[in-house]
Amino acid sequence: MGYLVAAILLNVLISSLFKLFPVYRINAFQAVVVNYLVCVVTGCIFIGHIPVSAGTLHAPWLGWSVVMGVMFIAIFTLLAVSIRADGITTTTIANKLSLVIPAVFSVVLYKEQVGMGKIAGILLALPAIFLSTRVQGEGAKPQNLWLPVLVFAGGGLLDTCLKYVQVTYLTLPADQAPYAIFCFAGAGGIGLVIITVLVLLRKAVVHVPSLVAGAIIGIPNYFSIYYIIRMLNSGLMQSSAVIPVFNISVVVVSSVTAIVVFREQVNRWRIFGLLLSVCAILLIAFGDK
């Protein structure tokens, strides 16, 4: 349970910090790339050494860490494009509704038992997330429907891959921290190349406040991924339950934080969505017991 709570709080902290980016005119891409590089340093300090050895270079999960590094940077870029084109509300809803994908894959791949309580909870989560994350003034239809669809598919695929790698290759705690480091190294390396090319082509300039912002986010971001892996490996509940519970909980706590700290508008539909979210969490976690 501790890993689940830690992962939720760290994700809410990161999303709250992202909300401050427009206020300080932070270049989100530069900040995220630096964040990945700081994640690598944080991970190395956490485990007490740089995990590059003959063993890790031949580890069966190494290829997956590269794939997921590419996915990290690709999905972030996709999120940024979708937010610009269709707004943060539409993008957030599409991203969080992707919890359905890993839940379905967990049932198909791992033959997990799914009762009516869990099914009802997952179905209830869809309107709950929609209502919880909607902000008044962003009710227009998406200008590019394919962008939210890609966000939905990408987010679900990322969670599914993370669960697959955890089940297949990361059953030992000794592999979990190095795996996270290599994922971030791949994402940071790709991002660094992109920024370097843009600067050389004079399409961008290095923005020091953005680098500082990325460094601040890097430490909690490393531990957010690390604790998600530990959470999936903890046996707290089936993955068809734990991933939806995690995603819905992040939505609930993020929404409450946005209302209390950032003074976002609240109406009866948003409150109703939060109440539905709590019901969905209880049904998914305990509905089959």
C-alpha cells in the first residue's frame, strides 16, 4: 500500500509543478529532457553506483528500457501537441481513460479473474474521469480528434508495456531501480539530441529557467516510476485492478489539489465526478471480494 500511496502523491506533485510552467514561461520540452537526465543521476545516487556492467548490458530487459525511453519522449511530445491543439481538458481525459487498455490486457495476457464488481468499477471510471477533469470554458469539440485518440492509445500502451516488463523481467528488486535509470537515460539521450539539433539550426535557444525547472522535477519523477514498478510487483492487487485504481486516484487527488491550491472552478458536475471516482476505486479494489 505504501508504494501505491507514494506513487500517487509523487504523480500529483509532478502534475502540480507542470501547472506552474505557463506562469514562469517554462519551455516544457527542455524542462522534461533535463528532468530525464536528472532522473538518471538521482537513480544512480539512490542505488549507490552507476549500473553499467557486463550484467546490465546483457540484461534481458535492456531492449525494453530503450523502447520505453522512446515511448516516454514520444508520448510527452504528443501530449504537448494535443494540449496546444485541443486543450488540456480533452488531453487529460484521453490520457486517463487509457486505464481501460492495461486492464483489458491484464485479463487477456495473465488470465486474471474479473467479477461484476471490477467491471462495474472500470465502466464507472469512464464518466467519473470525464466529469472530474473537465474545467469550465474548455467544452469545445477537439479540432484534431486523432490527437486525443493517439494520447489514449499511447498512454494505455505505455502502462501495458510497463506491466509486461515488470511481470516478465523485473521480479527481483535489484533489477527494478537500474531498469528505471536506463529508461530515463534513453529518453534523456533522445531529447538531448533533439534539443542540440534545434539549437544548431537556430530553431530554439537554451532557456536556463527551463533547465532549472527540469532539475526540480527530475527527483520526484524518478521515484514516481520506481514506486510504480514496486507497486506492480507488490502483489497488493491484480494488475487489472491496481493500474485503474492508481490512475483514478491520481485524477481524484490532482483535481482536489487543483481546486484547493490553484483555485480552479468547481461545480456540481465536477463534485459528482469526484464522488463517482471514489466509488469506482472501491468497486475495482474490493468489488470482487
